[in-house]
Amino acid sequence: MKCELKHTTIHYEIHGNGKPVLLLHGFSCDHHLMTGCMEPVFKSQSGWKRVYPDLPGMGDSTVTDGIQSTDDMLEALDEFVGEILGDEPFILAGESYGGYLSRGLLKKRQHQIEGLLLICPTAGQAKHDAPAFQLIARDEEFMSQLNHPYAGEFSGMHTVQDEYNWSRFEREIVTGLKKANRPFLERLRQRYDFSPEMEKLDTPYVKPVLILAGRQDHIVGYRNQWAFANEYPRASFVMLDRAGHNLQIEQSRLFHVLVEEWLDRVTEEQEAKHSQAQKSVTRMRSN
């Protein structure tokens, strides 16, 4: 599907029906990054409508000169939400740059967002704090036979290198990398960080949050992510060993369980809110 906006045409997919979930992929990738890790979770979770956009200039989404910075990207994303979801409450999940944009969108639509998932979220270039790359596990036989144009990118990214991790990297990451608008992304890197006023929420966000960080994440690290957790009173923070920036692939079993638990907390919160609203209506009628 296509959504025509002021400075971009956003390609997006919708899976399932029910309460909306907006899922945002990382820098230079496309929606396959999020469908690859999240759709297996939703197979056992009914009642969720998943909205997977390609960010402007990535995947099959176009972009114009009207988007020059991450502030501009956020404005386009906010416009997209207005067009597709309107004022309907939704939950939000973002990976890496998508996590950065998610924090910005939370600033704009805090009243509307009923749960937040951040997967290895970036904190912007100015706050970059990440360890050096560390290889944890490598299948030498498989890697020695891997002959692919993106094999070098995989070996420089993944802390666990074997056939399983490669197959998912090729299917979920490379698919988007091939389509990325490189000149646009290079310009965007020059104005990657939000304006300072976007860094802090006006009031505490008290809905269920899950923040996942990789101990070996050499792209964004884990220290800033712990700082994010301290901003949210209802946040679970999980740092996983044997996981780099593609934690959702390298620790897929734990990822699945942790995201399910977050969805359970969101559902519990929504049911409690609904029950409280019903009690209020009953009291009003009895009076």
C-alpha cells in the first residue's frame, strides 16, 4: 500500500486485525527487518493490527528534498500516523534508528501510545557510546564458503556468524540495503540528531516499556539504552550477551519470549483501563 504525504510517498504493509501496532525499522533497511522478527511473535498473539512502513528513502518509499534531517523524518512519520491511525491509540516498536524515531514520536503523541518497545535504539551521533566489535561465535566451515556481495557486511556486523544468522541477515537486512537511497541517507547522516527540545518528555511516560540491548552491540552500545530505561517508570531493560546490533536475530528465542511478555503487560494495562472506565460509567448511572 502507498500513503501520499507532503515530502514522501510511504510504502507500508498491514498484517492482521485489531489494536494497532506501528513498527519502525532501522537506518538503510526496510520493513522486512521488522516483519522478520515480529511476525513470528504475533503468530501466537491475536487481536493486533501490525503496520509496517518503509521509512522515507528506504525500501519502496520515496523522498523529496523536503526531508533533510531526522527532525524532518519525524514530521513525515507523524504525518503518516495521522493519515493511517488518526487519533486511535496504538503501541509502538522501533529498532535502532527506528527506535530513535520512536522516542521522538512518543514526544509528539505520548497520550496516544499505549506501549513502547525499543530494540537496540540509537541515541544519536552526539551521544555515541559503543564498545569495539567483538566476535563471539563463528562457523568457520560455513563462513569460508560464503560467497555473497554482502558477506563482508555480515561478518563486520554479526557477533554470531553461522548459517542461521546469515540466512536471516540476507532475508531481513540485505533486502532493504539493496533498495536504500544512498545519496539521501548520506545527507541525512549530516543532520542525524534530533533538535535538543526533542530529547526530553514533558511528563513521565508510565505505560509498559521494553528496552533490549546487546552486550556486544558495537553500533549503538548499551549504556545509553540503560539511561533510556531510567526515563520510563514501567520499563524492563534487558541486556543480552552473545548479541550485537542484530539482537533480534542472534538471540531470537529470548527476543520472542521477552516481546511476548511486553505484549502481555500492554494487554493487562489496557484491560485494567477498560475495566476502570466501565466502573466509572456504572457509578455515574447509579447516581
